[in-house]
Amino acid sequence: MILAALTDIHGDLGGLEAIDADLAAADLVLLTGDLTHFGRRAAAEEVVSAVRHLNQHVLAVPGNCDHAEVADYLIEQGINLHARHVVMDGIAFVGLGGSLPAPGQTPNEYDEQELEAFLVQAAKDLPADTPTVLVAHQPPYDTVADLARIGRHVGSHAVRRFIETYKPLVCFTGHIHEGHGMDTIGSTRIVNPGPFRDGGYAYAQIEGNQVTVELCG
């Protein structure tokens, strides 16, 4: 399975034309939160429609900068992955939207206990021995993906515990714009492509229990 992952679009679709071939060739496009920049339904529809114009196979989680109407729209479209999992072609995709409290105030924030509860809900009845992909806007604690500009790790302990317990093949994340890069937790690849509005995205291929990832842009 070929995956394309975009995070932190923040409503800026200017880079889509440059990667139209990559998106069209993917089996699934993952939108890893902050589709909009404090936008609501109309803004989310604009982003999703633009991506679907290139590839109809999309799953998404809302980010901390997405208002509640964004999640409502994703649910209506049947593509919201937050607090649930979807099995496609023998691979389980588990989703977590929102973030821990951010500087200032954003509309979609949770504490660690709430994030953990969402992950427990998402993993309910997760098929055993199924290759898993975690799609989490909030990165796990203590990786390159959560290293903020202030020089401190600001990721989630709940997300890290989920990874250590379930050992997904890969975790696609975002939120921390400067946390662009790849890392590992055990055997799990942690991938923060960097904000798509700056041109970053990830391209991955999964074959059985093996995953290869390329950071692009």
C-alpha cells in the first residue's frame, strides 16, 4: 500500500499542483490535522474537496486549529479517523485528533487523560496481529517530532504509551511545525513531514510488516 501524508495544511492549498502525481498514485491520502487555520465547515470542505479531486481515498483527523465543525464535516464525509480505527487492505489505521493545550488558546485541545481515552476508544476491537498505522496530530513525547523551538519536548505521554504498547509500523504526526523529521520509538517509525503549507509531505510504502518512508518537499 502506498500512502501520502499531509499535515498542517492550514488552509493553504498552493502546493497541491506540484504534488498532484504523487497524490494520485497513492492508495490512501492521510490528512494529519490542522486542515484549516481556525476554520470551520466551509474551510474544511475546500481542503478535502481539493485533495479528493486528485485522490478519492482520504482519511483525516482534525487538528487543534480546526473548530468542531471541521470534525462534523469529516464525520459526514465518512473520513474522520479521530478516536476510531479503519481497516483497509489488511492495514489498521488508528486516529487521534486535537492536541495538548497549546500556547495561547486553540479550539481543539485536550489533556493527557482525554487523549488516552480517545486512543483506548480507537483501539477497541483492533484486530490482533494486524499491521497498524497511527495518525495522530499530537506527536508522542521525546522524539524529533515534538521538539519545539524553545528546545523542549512538548509531545504526549499518552501517545507514546500507545506506541510502546501497540507497536504500530509508523506514526504520522504533525502539530509541531519545527519538529520536521523522522525518529523511532522501538520499531515504530515516527514521521513529522512538516507543515504542508511550507511544502512538506511524506510518501510511504507498506509491504507486509515493512514500511519505507520518504520525506518530500
